[in-house]
Amino acid sequence: MAVVHPTDMQRLDSRPSVDIAGTAWPVYKLEALFAGVVVCLTLALITGSAQAAILGAAVVAALRWVVGSARR
């Protein structure tokens, strides 16, 4: 009988990643978070509206995240 141990298998991932607290984060996720923060702060300064800033930041971050995860 064959037994598979998922913890013994090495994962081959060609995407660049950054090690944060022992967890490998793909770079596109960090780029999405950074873009969201930048857009949020920029829109908050320009419009003065927290609602517009958060909505715009969420759209930008989500789009970057989806595009990054779709590229394989």
C-alpha cells in the first residue's frame, strides 16, 4: 500500500516570493496591498471622502490581485 505524505512533498513554484514571518508571499499580493494603500491615501487627500478612497483602493487592489493570480 502506498502512502502519500503531503508535508514531505516539495512545492515547485516559479513565482517570486517574499518570506514574511515564515510564510512565502507571492510578490503580486504585496504589490496589490501596496497599490491599495497608495490609492487609498491619494484619493483621501484629493477627494476628502473616506468612502470613495476605500472603494477605489479596494477596486485597484482586487484587480491587481486577480491579474497576478491569473498569470501562471
